[in-house]
Amino acid sequence: MDSDEHVCPVCGQPVQTVVRRHKTLGAWVPVWVGGPCHNPECEANADMVTAPGEDHGGAPAGKSS
């Protein structure tokens, strides 16, 4: 296992370790990876809210009328 602390690739601050999973040979196996960055001064901050006027969807993709 990797005992090193995970860091944000943008700002270098430590981040939490989270468990993801992927399928290998038909079985789901755990993978420990770095979680989201919570540094308020970082570009990769997970807590940032979208600016007003930015539309990130909400309506399903399909034919436009």
C-alpha cells in the first residue's frame, strides 16, 4: 500500500485519501486516490460555486426545439 500523503496537483496542499473502485478481471477492487482540494486559494478547489449566468446543464441532452 502507498503510505504517502496525497497532495493537490495544482497547489500542492494535502488532500484527503478517498477510495474509488475499478473492475479487474470481473471483480471490483479498491483504489486509494487523492480526494478533492479544499484550499480556497486553489484553482482546483472543489468548494467553488459556479458564477451566476454559467449554465452547467440540468436539462437532458437531446433534440432542441
